[in-house]
Amino acid sequence: MKITINDQQSISQIRDSFNQAFPFLKLEFFSKRHESGQASPLQFLIRKDVTLKECRTVHHSGEISITPEMKVSELEQLLWTGFGLGVQVFRKSGNVWLETILTDTWTLAEQNAEGEFLSKGIEPDEPEYYQDRN
């Protein structure tokens, strides 16, 4: 998927585009970048109705390609260095969203699959010893 980044777009537009490709993941935008392996403090969370012009430090326009094979850390780094956007990927787990700070080396596809598994309550296969023995 490709996402266009420019000053006129809102955070919600970027989030929605990303979420269409990865329905069990979401991007949150922060005014300060988090350190590797660290959580992003909520006091720096940016509202979704804010335009990119209002919240980024690098005002280049462009397009980024996001692939399922891309690691979370790569996406976060790309958005920071290329566009001055501090982002954190979150994964759905049931009814809550978890920061992916301990699994930033996973690909977006792996994160999304894990989010689907944790959110849909997929029952594990029944072990053979539970089968009817009559």
C-alpha cells in the first residue's frame, strides 16, 4: 500500500488508510518520538483531527510504501526520518489496544495476524484425547 504524506492531510486520514490494510493495527501520532523499546507517553498523544502541518517537524511531501513484510520499527523510523512524524504502532488484543514496544521487530503482517487471533477469540483445536471414545 502507498500513503501520501502532505501538510493538508489529517492524522485520521493516515490512520484510516493504514487501518484498511491492517485492520488489527493502528497508528497513533505523538509530538515526541519514543525511544526504541519504550512506550510513548500519553501526554504527547496528538488528536486525530489535527493536520500533519500542525504536528510534524519535517515538512516534505511524498509517498511511502508500506508492505506486510515491513517491520514495525522500520515503519516508525521511516515516518520519523522522512516526514518528522512520531508514531507508535498499536495491536488490537480483544477490546484493548497494546503498544508494540516489545515486538517492534515483528513484521506488520505478523502483528496483524496476532491481533486478529487475540481479538477474534479463535478457539484452539481440540486435543485428540477429548474425542468421543465410544
